[in-house]
Amino acid sequence: NKAILFICLFLLCSYLPVNLLDSKTIQGELGWISYPSHGWEEISGVDEHYTPIRTYQVCNVMDHSQNNWLRTNWIPRNSAQKIYVELKFTLRDCNSIPLVLGTCKETFNLYYMESDDDHLAKFREHQFTKIDTIAADESFTQMDLGDRILKLNTEVREVGPVSKKGFYLAFQDVGACVALVSVRVYFKKCPFTVKNLAMFPDTVPMDSQSLVEVRGSCVNHSKEEEPPKMYCSTEGEWLVPIGKCLCNAGYEERGFACQACRPGFYKASAGNVKCAKCPPHSSTYEDASLNCRCEKNYFRSEKDPPSMACTRPPSAPRNVISNINETSVILDWSWPLDTGGRKDVTFNIICKKCGGSSKICEPCSDNVRFLPRQTGLTNTTVTVVDLLAHTNYTFEIDAVNGVSDLSTLSRQFAAVSITTNQAAPSPITVIRKDRTSRNSVSLSWQEPEHPNGIILDYEVKYYEKQEQETSYTILRAKSTNVTISGLKPDTTYVFQIRARTAAGYGTSSRKFEFETSPDSFSISSENSQVVMIAISAAVAIILLTVVVYVLIGRFCGYKKSKHGTDEKRLHFGNGHLKLPGLRTYVDPHTYEDPNQAVHEFAKELDASNISIDKVVGAGEFGEVCSGRLKLPSKKEISVAIKTLKAGYTEKQRRDFLGEASIMGQFDHPNIIRLEGVVTKSKPVMIVTEYMENGSLDSFLRKHDAQFTVIQLVGMLRGIASGMKYLSDMGYVHRDLAARNILINSNLVCKVSDFGLSRVLEDDPEAAYTTRGGKIPIRWTSPEAIAYRKFTSASDAWSYGIVLWEVMSYGERPYWEMSNQDVIKAVDEGYRLPPPMDCPAALYQLMLDCWQKDRNNRPKFEQIVSILDKLIRNPSSLKIITNAAARSQLAMFLSILQNWIQAHSIHSYSLC
């Protein structure tokens, strides 16, 4: 039993026999009832291995009308419903016995009787039910007796279903010379096994018509990813594994169990990956660690993944240089010698104003500006402006990284002290108009906020607005007011003023516009205020009237405009609508830079971690190889590698990597898994998981008629599950066919071949031209052919064709018909006939997928549900497509032959 258990851990093994009776193992007499007493006789003998055993024999071949019975003791059935009886016996050839031609027989009969009574004393022949007549494959002769050679026969018969507590077996001799060497009675059960880290107990089949669904329980230290279950067949075999368990965080899969990570190793999350070695400057000291603890003075930030090495704060910046220009300074410095092992080093500037009456330094005022900013600098330079002239400053440059806040050590900074020079004054902020006349304007202003010395004078620049500064006038004023005369009446002028110190002129103020008065009109600043109040009141009345009018209009038109307003609240980005909480497919072609999509969705691999074993094929872009991928701290795995041939164009490179940008968004057990891409070295590569059995259509043709219907339905269920996932994400495959389904050594099917564009050519004989070759029209739905309308419903049509391919073991849909013939036949309502021995339920599903109205086709969620029900009730798969459906094939071929002849297509014929 241990050996069987060991094998079952590796394979979905065959049945485990459980003996209810084995006469060879019984010590002493068997004690079975013989009737009449001079019939069967119990004797001692040896088996084929010369082991002593007790046997029964009878050889009354000389007498007519023999009816000798032998009944076993009561045999408990335990929990079994179907029982198997194995008989090993020898039988004498009647021709080798003289004078017995009329009385000698070469067969005997096997009977059974169910009973709850384990001690039936009397034997009643009529109570027994015949199982079968047993005949020998080989009989022995007198010569064999002389040579001591007895030819042993073995026959197995099935009994049941049985329902009572136990049963008796009986053997009827009608005139043979036979010896029962051994009798073994047993039943079959599905043995305990571990599959996908789920334990499935010994299970006894319930009856001969259905499978037993068994829920698996996860091994210790693991949890369900998808509820694990298998089906126990009536032959004691496990079928159709679904779901799996994942090792908990801190545990890895070893053998068929989840073992704790050893000290020095960790695993941060649940999954069937190996424990990883602690990264640098960290360690663990106990089993089952979720993460590694950092060494002293090393830290890990909250955003750091557990796989990242522990790091420390950086050392201080070096070589600080200052470049002073009046009241600004440019600071430059070098990177720290030690970044702490991190790449997120930034710099902060602390500004202090020193000297003066306080004798101590104080923080700089808020007026001081830092360009580009004061904190979070990623470059080693900053410009500080708006400092005070003739003032001492100290600048401290802090180097920080992602773990600086976690350290208790003192700040690491470099300091530099400077003294600003005499500087020009700051700009004048406001110019006021005090009085206007037809040919003059009186202006006033305040001193600059930062004069930076003694103001020597002010420069006033003005010009007519319509002149656009092509001709201007400058005058100088000693005070903060001026009257400008000689202006034109009723004309707008533009004014700017700047102050001057010994260091030179400051920056000019912004432009202010003032207008001179018309002829014979002059107002003072006081009178102008009264005029402005009157004008403001009039404007207010007009505005109030407009507001009331607008509100009435909005109230009346509210209902009409509400819908349109709501529609504008949808926001689009990168070509797809973002809906909160839903994971949706993002078309990589909507990115302005396709390389961004690749880096966002695909992992960049180091080419040194990839080894190519052999070339297994070639495509439009280059070769397809098999190889190995060995990532640090991970187990080496087999992979498939697509390479981009030398001399490619940038468009070819984008097209090649486009499939990786799509594949990288998917994570499902029935979708081919992208391991990563190589874009930073040549050749450019796409690396995916390796599927040992290749494409599904070739695999099925190679193994024609070698699978049970349940196994085929299991494959179809996997494909439908993968397509449901794609449909839920909003991705339309457009090229679903058996050739684009890959299958691994565990018969798990995975959808592949993503990212191809499709353009329908004018030539009706042509298929869709894509970057990956031709897509035959025979897989494509009518609306996609006619209107280029690809949806999940058109994928459902293609799934129906895949279903037909699987059940026909890889036959070509529509056989050798041309694409034009297929389009016309489908458009006229003809559909593929059922494959040979196709269950009616599966053919009905095909027809549902081929509904002309795409709204009537089943969703992939419904397809998965239908297949699950068929798996749970395999008896429904025994109903083969009826004669009417088979006659549809004859009608299809007949009508099609007539149609072809009517169209004068003589090069094609139907057999």
C-alpha cells in the first residue's frame, strides 16, 4: 500500500483494489459448504509459486447429470456496490479422458446471493443468481500430468450493484474436471492521493452510472486558491482535477507538502514559489519567516518589498561650492560617498540668516525662494533668490533617502556660509493714478519692498498703447510721485517704473494703463471716486437683470440639459474608459510610446538568465526556441522563447513586443503565462511558459481516439474558463482556434496568440491578413466577416468551431472547401455536422455557439457552467447524437454537392 500511495502522489493513478476475500491467505481449512457431499472436495496443494494453499476440486466426469455445488462463507461487502471476483483454476481437456465424451464438460457456473445473514446453514439452489459460465482458455491433458505441468487460467467477473450487508458465492459443476486454485473477491476504490497540494481521501465509487465529486483538503500550511476537487470514476480512477492550493507565507512546496522556510530564508506571501534567501544586511533565525530582519543601523521602508536589501541613510554631500550674484546664490555639491544602498537619495536645503543684533542664526524668511525647490531635490544644484543684500547666510544641505526617517543617528549634512553683495532694488508693485487731465497724468507709488540700499532715483517709462512700445519716453523722478504732461487727450498710455541704487536699476514694475481726459474734462482723484461709484451702481443693476434672466432660462431648460451634463462626466485615458473597481484590458496601441506599455505590463529579464536549448519553429518575426530560465533565488524552469530576427524595423519591433504588452496583463491558469521580455539587449525576446504537448490540434491528431469523453470535456472546460476571463476583462481574442490553444503534460489547455491586428481584404477567397499570418475564415463569425464586428460573441462562434475540432480529434473544419464556399454555405444556414460519436449535449452547445444572431449565443460564463454540469453528470454524455442529426450530415453533403455543381465548381467534389 505504501508503494501505491507513493505512485499516486506523482500520477493520477489507477484504482486501488480492496480484498474482501482471498482464499490463498487463509490459514487452515476454508470450510466452505459442498452439496452434495461427494461433489467438491477440499484438498491441500501449492500455487504457481509453490506456496501451500487450500483448494477445491471436482472430477465426476464418468457420471451423467452432475450438479455439484460449492458455497463460500458469508462475505461482507463493506461500503462497496460493485464487486469483482477473480478465479484461478485448472481444467482437464475432456478429449484426454477416455470413455467420457457424453458426460464430460469443460465449463462450470458462477453464482452469488446477497444476504444480511452471515450464518446461513442450509443451501438453497434457487436463491442464487447466475453471474456467468466460466470456460478455460487453456486445459491440461494426460501428457501435462505426466510432465507435472498444469495450465492455470484466470478469469474476472463483475458482480453488482449489491446493497445488502454481504453475499455468498457459489460454484456449480455440471460434469467438469476442475480445480479451484484460488478465489479472490475485491472492490475498487480511488486511492488517497495528493494533487496540486490538495489531499483527496480513499473514495469508493457509489454506482456504475456517475462520477463521485470529491472535495480536496489543502495540505498543512496551505490555503485554497480555487476550491480543489476531482472526480472518482466507477473504475476507481481519479479524473479532471480542478482548483489548487497555495503554500502559506513562510512555507514552500517541497515534495507534496508545504515545508517551513529554513533560517536564513523567507517567503512573504502565499503562493507555490520557493522560499527566497534573505537579501543583504538581513537575516532570519527561526523557521517559517515571512520576512527578514535588518541588521543594526540598517532599515527597510514600508514601500520596500521584502526581497529588497536592507539599507541605511546616506552619508553627507561633499564639495559644496557657492556662486553669489548680488542677492542670489547658486549652490553646487557632489553626491555622498555612501548612498546607503538606495537609489532614492534626495537633498533638502535648510537656510539660516546669521549675524545682526541677535548674534545667532534664525530661519530665513518665507520670501526667500529656492529654484527648482527647497526639498526633495534629485539634482546636485539649487538657486536661492530674494535674499537680503549685505547679509550673512548659512545653508545646510541634507542628504536623505527612503530610510532616513527610521534612523536615530544624527543628520548627515554639509554646510556653507556666504555673504550677499549689494543688490539692485526689488520691483515696485503698485502704481496709483492721482489726477488726470486732457494732457497730463499724476502718478504715485511706494518704495520697493526690498530697496537693498539707498534709492537714488526712479525711472518712469511710458508710451501710447497703440504704439506697442515702438516709441516711448523716459523721465526720472527723485520722489515717489510724478506728473507727466504733454500727453494727448482721450488717449491710453502704458506706464512702467523701476528704482535705482548704487548697484544699478531694479526690475521694472508690471505694466499699468491709464487714460487721459477728453477735451474740457478734468477730474481729481476725489471726484473720480464719486463718478466711479455711480458707474458701478449702474453696472450692478445691469448685471442683476442679466443674472435673473439666466436663472429663469436655466430653470426652464433644466430637464432638457441634465442628461447631456451627466454624459460629460465620463473621463477617458489612454484610449479606454476607466471604471472604478474593475480590472480591464488596456490596449497597448493607445500609448503614444509603445515601449511604455511593454515596460508597464511586462517584466524585463536579463538575457544572461536565459539559455536556449533548440529551435522548435519559425515565425514572421524570427525563431521560436525552447530553453531554460533561471532567475536569482528561484528554481530553473522550462520556457518558450520567441526571438526577433536581425535587421528589424522599429515597426516590426513594436508589433513583436505588442503581444507581450497584451499577454502581460493576463493572470489565469488557462491563459499562457508571460515570464518576461528582453528589450535591452539583442536579440529582443519574448519568454513564456513552456507547454510540452504543443498546439492542441496537432496533439489531438497525434492521439486520435485515445481519450475519454470526460477528458475531452475537461480540456474544453479549461479553454472556456480562459475565454471567460478574457471576456470579463473586455478583451476580444479574434483568432480562437485549436491551433492557438497550447496543452501541457497535465492536459491543461491554455489560450495563446494575442495582439494581432485584422484587416479584411476585398478578395473573398482571402483570409484576414495579420502581422502573424492568415486567419482562416472558417473560424470566424458571419458578422465579423461581413462587418468586421469582433466581440465576445464572435469569440463564442469560434469556440463552437474549437469544440468541433476537439470532438473530431483535430479535423479541419469544412474539410477542403474554399473560404468562399464556407462563407456562402454558412450564410445560407448550413452548419458543420456532428463529429463521429459526439455526445448530443456537446453538439447542441456547438449549434448554440453558431447562432446567426450573436445576441442568442451563450456567454462564456454560461459555457463553463454547462461543461461543469456535464462533468458532474457523465451519464448525460452517453447520449450520442441521434439519427436525425446524422441525417443532417447527409443532407448537408447532398445540398452542398448540388450547390457546388450549380456554381460550376468542378474542381471540388464530396465523397
